[in-house]
Amino acid sequence: MIKEASKKVDILVEALPYIKRFHGKVVVVKYGGSAVEQAELNHTILEDITFMNQLGMHPVVVHGAGPFISKKMKEAGLEVKFVNGMRVTDKETLAIAEQALAEVNRNIIKELKELGNEAKGFVGRNGELITAKKKPVAADIGYVGEVTGFDKKLIYSLLQAKIIPVVAPLGVGEDGELYNLNADTVAAEIARAMHADKMVILTNVQGIMEDINRPESLISSIDVAKLQELIEKKVVSGGMIPKVNACIQAANSGVAKTHIINAQIPHALLLEIYTEQGIGTEILSQKQ
């Protein structure tokens, strides 16, 4: 009994320097995919965010809902199409995406409040937090956009009041149209705009690996220059590219550290932020 209690105290002592260091700091947390549909996993992530909030950090949550949107599209008899990793988004698809993201957003808000937090959700025209414009690409992929700005004062006022912003990747253009955005990019842009100390992307892999077939090849820490080399050598490829690019984007705009970690590990956020070892890949803005 005493031995177990002592281990718990050791954990708290290890966490203390990180608790002091990150008190009052903005941390952007992005997750989505299957995590938003797995009740137990979603709950664990939101427990971690609650812990961060209660210890004086300022978490901003950015969520996606890719698989959920695809599921709803298939149920509606619509074809799911992607071009270069971007969802082809016509009016019908956009309406379904907005509906799916709003549902996910409401569920996150509800659970955060049940855990004792104050939280406010943003979905597209709800508050018009994000401004956007049509993404200039060769192929017409419909209402797919890129971020042009945020209401930084609004986010700042919420954080100062210990209210957690929960942001869906939808933006409104000067033309009044709603645009579907990449959630990783939204997280990076918010991290830049809010001068975040950290950005954490939760995914379904351990992090960045030198060999995807060898888990032991996980890279625990890497700077942007070295990461660019891995992209050029195609060591980083596929679905990891948008996440890595978002981390580079954030790092190049002043975010000191970004992280890619596995959401499937219980309390992955706390392990990455409050322990010396960490569990995923830490991306530094420059070699340290």
C-alpha cells in the first residue's frame, strides 16, 4: 500500500516542473477521426483536457469528424470522393459535413461541461470565429477553403475566463459562403495566431517513425530541418503528410514545440506534456 502511494507521489513530483512551466500557456489540441466516435477514448481525451484546464493551462480544442462525415454521406447515398487528400465538397456534402461537425461539437461541449469545465463551441456560421476563402487548386473540389483569419480577441477573452473553445474546421468567406477546412491546418493557424506554447495532434499512430513497419524506430524528438529531409526522402508519407505539414507550419510561425501522439494510449496528452519521457514525436522549431 505504501509502495503504491509512493509511486503516485513520484509521478506528481515529476509533473511539478511541467505544471509550473505551462501554467497560463496556450496549448492547441487537435483530434478527430475515430477518436470522436469512440466514447471511452473521447472521454479519456477530455479528462486530460480538463486536467490541463484545472492546472492553469489554456487548452483550445480543434476537432474533425472525417469518418463520421463519410458515414453520413454513404447513408445519404452520396459518393465520397477525395482529390489529393481533400474531400470533394459540393453543397450536399457541405450540409452533411456541417451537420456531422455540429453533432460532434455538441457532444464534446456536453462532456466537457459534465467534467466540470466551461466550454463554448464554434461551428461555421455559429459565431463566425474563422474567416476563409476558396482554396485555389487546379481541380474544382467545391466548397473547400483555406483559413484567412480568426477572431483572436474572442478566443483570448474565453481563455482568460477559463472557458475552453471547441472549434470545428469550417470557415465563412467574404462572399458569405461556408467552406470546409483541413482540421490540422486550422489547429496550426490558431496556434500561430494565439502564440501557443504547444500544439498537440492526436492520431492513431505512435508518432513519426523512420520505418513504419518498425515501431521501435519511433523518433522521439526532431527539428523542422530534419523533418523536411524525411519528407523529401518519403520517409514521411500518406496520411501523416498533412499532420507533419501542420506541425512545420506552426513551428515556422513561432510555436516552440508541436507533438504528434497516439490517441489510443490512455491519457496520452498528460503523458506527453507532464512527463520527462513523453510518448510520441516532439517537433522542435529549431535544433535544441
